[in-house]
Amino acid sequence: MSFGMRTWGADGVLQFNTDTATWRIVLSTVVSFAGAAGKSTQPFSVPGCNANNAVAIVLPIGAAASDDRQLETEMTDGTVYVRNYINGYAGLMFSHSTMRLIVMRWY
Amino acid sequence: MAGYGLSVINDGGVVSIDSEYARLCVLQAGRYSGGAGSAGVSFSPAITTQEPPLIFLRPDNNGGLVTIGCSISGAPGNWTGMTITGPTTYAPSGKYFVGGFAASATAAFGMRLWDGASKLLFDSGTPSAVFTRFSQNWTYVKSTQDAQGFYINWYSSPFSSSVDEYLMINNSGMRMVSGDNIGRITGITYDFSQSQLWFTTTALNNPFIFSLPAVFAKIIA
């Protein structure tokens, strides 16, 4: 290491080292499809993020009921799409769930 | 960077930590173990982020199949614990860490870093998790049928033999949209005998199309 920072714990073990990449938060917001009347998509702007440097995840908020359905995400250049249905599948089912969207980028 | 604060740039010329953005911090870590089909972990202290904590897991190698899911207890601002679930024939055990995008003030010495809104971003007692790899999706490999006639779709992600690499499992446990009104039941399976890592969906009407990122991290700097 020529540049950067390291921290050690009281036990002398290396805890943090800037030679390693970390996950940086880009966006954190609650996404709700509670009022959805059918298949729908919500876009979120994430400038500078793309499928190579960032990932979008939707987290269950607490314990999920058996009739709750997960949302799904798609990371594209500068925009994350959150959908309440299976993108590319012809079926009619969709979700009314509310989940926490997190976009994180690694450096 | 804003007009003041801290920005640490590493040999690669990239910002590793700064006083602008929260990083994924290791809030708590340890081992879990339980009885038939369930292992509970209490967060001590409770985790106070609005975001649900990210649960990263590495099950113990049992030489065969390990199927796990999870659920979180508590509410935004007060997450109290988690339950690692599995088949009743399996007693879940392994290593975990819980990540969040806010540090907690635990270190007796070292460094703390706040942003302009007084949010604690870094504490040397809850260091940043280390990025290892991710993929935008799991890869569909095969479909099987169980004794009840349910279809199980198997989606693969590269298996790591390193016991220090953890997989984020928050999405294993909540059902997904399927072709029927029952939904796809989700699960994660480590196949230690074949060195395979699977995400499975189980449903009567189970489309192959699937969209879920795989996120990996480790604790050790």
C-alpha cells in the first residue's frame, strides 16, 4: 500500500484496509405497489450507475406473509426499474408489496 | 467531496471511504446454530437503521445439501433479530454477518466519521464490509418436480470454496410472483458435495424467467 488508510482493532487484527473495495450506498427508498391495479413499473434515476458497477436489490421489510410477493429490479445505464411482475412473462399475476429498494455501487 | 471532511483514496485511485457516502458496514457478526429447521439470532443491540439489515450467511459445510431461508424480526428503526430457516431434517449452523449503511459507535479507540447531517458513517469498531463479487442475475439451469407435483426451478451462481465469503440471503424466504396465485416459494441451497450454489423457486405454475441479483461480501480487511 502506497496510499490509503488501515485500522486495527484492540486485538491487533486488521479491520479496515482501503486496498479493498467497499459497497457504497447510492439510493435507499421504500417502493410501494400497494395501490397497483395491474402490472406496472417504477423507474428510479441513479446517475453514473450501470450493470457493471452497481446492483439494485429489494429487501423485505420485516417478516413476509404467505400472500406477499417480491418485487423485481433491473439495473440499466443510469436507471433502475422496479416491477411488480415477472418481466418477459405473459402471465397476469402481479404483486401489491412494499419493499425497500437499495442501490449500491462498489468502488 | 464537499468543502470539508475526509476522503481516502487508495493505490487504485478510487475513493475507499469518505465523509459523503455511507458504506456497507459490518454491524454484527458471529455464528448461528439451532434445532430442527430453525436458528434464531437476536441483534444486540437492536439495529436502528430504517433499512432492513442485510443478512450475509455462510453455512457450515456438511458434505451435502444445505437449504436455507431467513426472516427478520422488528420494524424500521428497531430490528431485533433474525431467524435462519431450513428443512426440519436440518439444524442450521454457520457464520453470519449483518450489514447496514450506517456505522454504530462501538470502538473504544480508532476513528469515527460523520457526514454533514451528523450521521455516523464510519466507526473502526464496525468496519466496512469488503466487496468480493456480484452478478445481476442467477442463471437458470434445470427444473425438477417433487413428489407433490410442484415444479422446482434451479438457478445457479458460482460457488466459492472460501469459508470467508458470505452470500446475502434477504430475498430467500419471501414468495415471488408465479403463474398462479400461490406464488413461487424461494430458497437457497448450498450443495457442498457438488460445489454448487443454487437459488430455487418452487410453484405449480413456475415460469423459468427470473430476476434476482446475487451479492457477496466478506468481513476480513
